[in-house]
Amino acid sequence: MTIRRTLTLRLFFRLLPVLALAAALPWAFAYWIDRGWVLAVLSVLVLLGLMWWSLHRALAPMRALFRALAGSVNTYRDGEFNFGVHWRGDDELGELVRAHGQLGDVLREQRQELVQRELLLDTMVQNTPVAMLLSAEGGDGVRRVVYANLSSRKLLNDGHKLEGLHMDALVDALPVELREALARGADSLFAVPADDDEEEVYHLSRRTFTLNGRRHELLLIRLLTPELRRQEVQTWKKVIRVISHELNNSLAPIASLAHSGAELVRRGRHERLGEVFSTIEDRARHLEGFIRGYARFAKLPQPQLQPVVWRDFLGRLQRQIGFELEGSGTELHARVDPAQMEQALLNLLKNAHEAGNDATPPSDEVRVRLLRLPGWTRIEVLDRGPGMNEAVLENALLPFYSTKRNGTGLGLALTREIVEAHGGRLSLQNRSDGGLCVAVMLPEAAA
């Protein structure tokens, strides 16, 4: 027997008294009307009352079930999922109750999972070393703090609660360096004096978004001093290794040649002293150039901008080192520091020549391409060398990084410093047909 037939029979048996009274109503009315209208009306009213009571009693369990289902829906809406509804029988109402219970189980599991995720996220946010501060504008137009983690409380309010405070009042109480960083309206670095006469360096980033029709702003403040100190130590170690290596490479031959020269003098063999002194001079001048390169990198002055025409500028450079020039630069102008830009391009051209094949003439293997882009001038230095692998490309612009045996690792780093000081960008990429392309992007200047 199907569930539908079961439900139909159950309703039939519950409504059987009502159907019987409904069937008896015409007979009772006909019987009593012969004895008077008053008795007929009374009999009809009595039978209608009995019908209503029987119908009410028959449908009472269903009404209770519907009230329970409505109550459980309200509890689900309020976030409470520990409410259950039971119904005896395997009819369609029982199937509805079981489906409703399964829905409650699913919602309960999802709610528990959501609570666990929120707890995990809150734990991570609260214990992150990055100070996080979320503010929003209220209906009165005043911006208040709506969320702050532990790091932001320690950094901005001596560990006290920040939620509900006015952002303007909070900002006024902050150190002047942080107020200036906030006033700049963009991501920035700032330093705050510490108690030990040193500075603590922070990075400030800010993001804005709209949530529920309200504008929110998220501030992230990260302490960079420990990381910068570690990087500084690593950099100094690398500098010391490079300088020590270069000094040893120069001082060891100088000491050996000086000893040899003294022996030659003692033996009276003065004819070889010229060769000894010449070699000592070469090593000393190499060492001098090495130290000068480091000093130039450390003391790069601000560029003194002057108007130049790229075609004339590259033509003068072409007389110092060979390369082929591609592109029409007669109408391309720039405002650069001629000495610094010449040094930067000479570094790139020397690298291009050193990367080339010795069997190929330099004028054929090194080319400079001049291109005009909207608002920019692009200068490409192209060679026919083996190019660079991914690891070298990633580190080639870092100071003191070099793959050459006698390299200082300062040529490309100094070139990048010069280009960026002019508001430009430097990039490296391997060419599809072999070789390396070093591109210098500089803002175009009006003639």
C-alpha cells in the first residue's frame, strides 16, 4: 500500500464522523420540519456544531504538526538548529517531517563548520604580527573602528580596546610619522624613533571596499625592522666576501711580485724590474677601479637633468664602443643626466660585448634599438650571447650578484639605480632567436 493511499485512508477514517453527520443533515432537517421550523433549525445547528467539532478534532494533529514546522523554521532563521519535529506514520506528512529533519541536520553541520572556520580565522588574525585595523563610516558620517586585532591594540592604543573609537581622534594621538604616512593616502614606508635612539621601520598598506552599503577601510601595519636587519646583515656578509675575494686576488700577486722585485734587486738583476713594477701597477689600478665602483654605487648623486636628443647622444656613445643603431631617433628627446646615462648604457654595452661570440665582429653582434611608445622611450640593448637561465634572470639586478669570475655584481645594479632615478624601468629577457635583450624605459620629454 502506497504512502498516498495510507494518508487518504487515515484522513477518511478521521473525517468519517463528519461525513456521516453531513449525510444525516438532510434527513434530520426533513424529519423535524414536519414538526415545526424551530425544531428543524435547531436540529441543523446541532448537527453543524457536531460536524465542526468532529472536523476540528480530526485535523488537530495536522494543525499541531504545521505549527511545529513553522516554529522550527523560525528557530532555523534565528540560528538555532537543536529543534526537532516528530510524526508517527509513513504517510506523506511523515515524509515531509523526515525531509525537514534532514534539512535541519545539514544546516546544523554547516553552522558548526562555519563557526569552526570563523574561530580559526579569528585566531589567525588575532595572533598575526601584522597590525590590522578596520574602520567604517556610520550613519552620522563619522568613521569609527569596527575591528582591531591584538597587534593593532598594542601598537596604537597600549593594548587597550579600539572598537568603537573615532578614527580622527585615534589618528590625532598617533606618532607624527604614522600620521604623515596615513595622510599620503597610499602604501608607504615610515620610520618611528625607538627608545634606544634607533628607528623602527614599518610598512603601511590600506585598502577600501564597500560592505552592506558602507565604506570600509582596512589598514595593515607591518614591522619591517627585524627583517631589514637580517637582510642588512646578509648584504654586509656578501659585500665583505666580495671585497675580501677581490682584495686577496689583487694583494696576493702584489705581495708576491714585491718579494720577487726585492730578490731581483738583491741579485742585481734590474732588467726584469720594469715587468714586475708594470704588473704591480696593473693589479693596483684594477683594485683602484674596483673600490671606485663600490664608492660610485654607494654615493650615486641625484641626476642633473638636461635636454638631449637620443640620436646625437647615442652617436657620441657609438664612438666609444661599437654597436649598430636601429630606429629613427631624430625626433626623440629626453631630460637625463648625460654622465649618469652614459655610464648606465656603457655598462649594458660592455656586458653585451662580453656575452657575444668572439668569432663575430662586435658591430654585428651588439645592436641598440630605439623605439617610441606612448609617453615613453624604449632603448633595447641586444646581444647574440647564450642568454640567461631563470635563476640568473631573477637575481641579475641584485647588487653584488655576478656570474663572472672577476665580476663585482655592481654593473647592472648601478644601471638600474640610474634608470630608476630618472623615473624609468630596467628589464631583462631572453630573445626568442638567441641572446639577451636589456630594455630601458624612460619618460619621453618634449622637444
